[in-house]
Amino acid sequence: MSLLELLRLSLSRLRTSRVRAALTMLGVIIGVASVVALVGVGRGTTSNITNRLSSLGTNLLTVSPTRQDATSTATLTLDDSDAIANLPSIAGVAPEVSTSLLVTAGDKDTTTTIVGTTAAYPRVRAYEIWQGTFLTDVSVERSLRVAVLGATTATNLGLGAADLGSTVSIGGIPFEVIGILQPKGGANFQDPDDQVIVPVGPVQKYFVGGNDVRSIGVSVADGGDMTATSNAIKALLRERHQLAATATDDFTVFDQTQLLAAASSISATLTLLLGGIASISLVVGGIGIMNIMLVSVRERTREIGIRKAIGARGRDILAQFLVEALTLSLLGGFIGIALGLAVSALIGRIAGWGFTFDPTTVLAAVLFSLAVGVVFGVWPARQAARLDPINALRYE
């Protein structure tokens, strides 16, 4: 008997017991939908984390001071930043001093982060200008009171392109708005679009005092030079800070690529774990198929006896019942895939990371459905194939 004929017989049999077939497929549908949806959510989360970290800067190293003991605090200075900028393979260096202040524009105000930095900040932190211009070397050298607004801050203050050149009050001191940044999106515990960028001098002079900087962002020209550049920065700063050979560093150099790799690894592990947990329901669905097929063998004992009496071989009976199990599993798998993709797309839309179709997940779900049909359909099919035709014909 051809495969096409076996498939036709299987579909005909399923149509005669639609409710039973639907309930049998339900376990497979739920299992496949769970796997597809959870894997899709896991991949979306991984992509979202990767995009968030990448948006912080390209080939980014961050140098921060560390406390030496309970009574002293290490410091980084603008001179340290200038020295780092002279190292080879450096694409840009941006020292940062930050504080949180009230910003007022007309009758609107908002409390946001004020970042004092230099003209290299957009290159290091991967920002782009939407309207106007960014800080220049001249404005930084002269410590001019000019400000570039993040997209969220501009919205909160009701400012747009037409308001360039207007004045905002930062901590009670007037600053001229010269630009608005392109939004990065992805508001979280620290919205990257909710900030005001000003020259480092005014922040040190009016708001925080002293000549120290909170951190130094370093953009490396070539991603392959990250480790070498990090080591060069450590050696340079140890020499500048006059640290003894046995002394610990009074700073840390954080590599963005390490965090990205760690986050991706953790997300991939969680995705695999979620997929594994969801696949348990597929096993339950497979047990349901095996149970129904065993009942079907018992109900159709006389039919099997008649078929064997008129010349059907054991392998023909085996193939018939195995194809029925595969048909149940595959139909449930296809419905589950469609449902899982829909759920994944819905969650992605609500969470904000969108939906990406992954054919690998779909192919894996189809193969898994086939495996369930084969594994849990073989035993009932073998039971049917081994029935003695004489005893089967006598069965009531």
C-alpha cells in the first residue's frame, strides 16, 4: 500500500472520530505552542539585551575609580582622559561627570541626569544628533553654558526643533539649547534618552565641585584590540597614579564585549531551559497519542483480522497505524506552531522587542512532532501488526 493511500485512510479515520482526534492532538498542540512561544520569547529577550548593550557604545571600555579603603577614594581626572586619548587604537575618549538636577523650560520642569562631558561623547556612547549640533571642542574648552537634550527630556520639557537657541534652567543656572539627540528607546531603570549633555567644566564648577570625573568612556577603533587596549590603559594609569608593583589598581576597566557575551550566554541558557520545560508537555501529548492508538487497536481488532485474512501483511498493518499516529502528531504540531508564533509575536509586541521569524525553531518543532508520533505510535502499531488473524476475527 502506497504512502498516499495510507495517508488517505488515516485522514478518513480521523474524520470519523473528530472529537477524539481533537482531544488527542490537544496535548501536542499545547506542547509545540509552548516550545515555539517560549523559544521565541527567549530569542527576543536575547536580541533586546544585545541591542541595549550595543546602544551603549561601540567597542566600549569604561574606566571607573575604585575605593582603596574606608577613608580614601581613588580619583580619575581630565588629565587621565587626555593621556588615554593618546594611546594607539583609540577612536574616542569621553570623560563624564554626572548629577541629577531640576531642569526648567518655561512653565515645565523635569528632574533628570546632567552629564558633563566632551565633544567625543556621541562617538563613544553611540548617540546621533536629531536637531541642531552637539558640543564642540571650543564650547568644552571655554566651558560655555550650552546644552544638548536627550529625546525624552526634550519631550518632557515640551521642546522641539523650533526651540533651538532657547534657554533652559539647570539647577537654577541658564543654559542655551543647541541640540536634541536621536532617541535610542528602551526606557528602563535609567532611560538613555532622559539626560542633558553639557560641557564638563560647568558641571564641575557649579554642581559637583572639584576636578574629578566619575568615569571615562573609551571607544576602541578595532574590536580585536579590546584586550590589548585595556591592558595599555591599566599600565598607563598605574604609572600616572604612581602605584607600586604590589599595589592594587585604584581603578577598574570594564569591557563592554565581556558583558555582552555573558548576557548572551545567560539568555541562551534560559531559552534552552524554557524550551526543555515546555517540551515536557509534548511528552504528555505523546502519551495521549499512544493511549488513544492502543484503544483504537482494541476497537478495530476485527477490522485488523479481516485485513490480514484477505492478504494484508503485518508491515501493512504496522504502517497504517504508524501513519495514523504521525498524522495526529503532525496536525497537532502544525496547529501548535501557528499558535506559538502568534503568542510569540503578541508578547514581542507588548514587550517592545518585536517579532522575528526563526525557521530553525519551526523546523525543530516539526521534527519534534514527527519524533513524538514515531516514538509513541510504534508500540500500538506493533501490537496491531502482531494480532493473530483467527483470534482477531473471533474478537467481540
